[in-house]
Amino acid sequence: MKTLIVLAHPNYGASVSNKALLEAFKEGEVIVHDLGAAFKDGKFDVAAEQKLLEAHDRVIFQYPTYWFNVPTLLKQYLDEVFAHGWAYGGGGEALKGKEFAVVTTVGQPVTNYCKEILGFTIEEIVLPMKATISYVKGKFIGLVCLGRDKTLQAFIPDELSRAKEAYRRLAL
């Protein structure tokens, strides 16, 4: 199974959590596609992006959750690359049957994502991604979320370890 990680971090160079999560993989186990590097002159090479998706059986979207949503970079990618006639509608079903997952980081403890504290769960936050996957007839296979500790300054080492293990299970 060929796995593509679509990394949608607008400032990956400054990332701590997203870099730490990718340390779960050895060189060559997965293909990591950095949307920040692929985004040239304010746009994506749609044909190249679609070809890359077609070449993989499993696609994992990895991104930081910003204001309870995906980063703008990922939204634009979906708007442009998951095009009518290719991903859906007009006979387009290029993503049909592919497996998809979401790996996200949040700027507070994951335990805060509950009805009692925030009023919703992380599973509810990713519903638009799950709906997108369903709409293009893909199969959603899972979610991994890594948060920060109570100081909001760092992730909890045990949680990072568990998140990496879960990520590997999704990807390989």
C-alpha cells in the first residue's frame, strides 16, 4: 500500500508538534508532500497534485487545527485539486475507494475537546474533512490528534508516543 501524507502546515519550519509526529516514519516508508513547498506563485499545479493523489492508495491529511478549522492552505488545495469532473461529478471519481485519514495538532490539551469544556469534540471539528472524503467516495479510516500540555507550551511525551504509534498504524 502506497501512502501519501499531505502536509498542510503553513509554517512547517517553525512547527514542533507536526515535525515530531513525522518522526514516526523512517525514510521511504511514506511520501510526505509539503503543500507549502508545492504552493508556487499563489497556486497549485493542479494536474501534478491530482497525479500524485492518483498514484497512492492511502492519503493522510496532516495539519494544525486553526480556529477549529483546517489551515487556509489546505482549504485552497481542496478547492482547486478536488475538482469537479475529476474528484466528483461529471463522471469524475478519481479518488473513489482510496483510504483517507486526518492527523491534526491542536494548541491546547486534547482533553479540552469535549462537551463539558469546549462544547464539542475533535471528531466533530474534523467533520468537514470526513464529509469531503465521503463526497469523493473515499473511505475515512481514522483520526489522530496531538495536543499540548496544560501550560500550552509543549506536548506531553506519553501522548506524543501514543500519537506516533496511532499514526504508524494508519499509514502503514
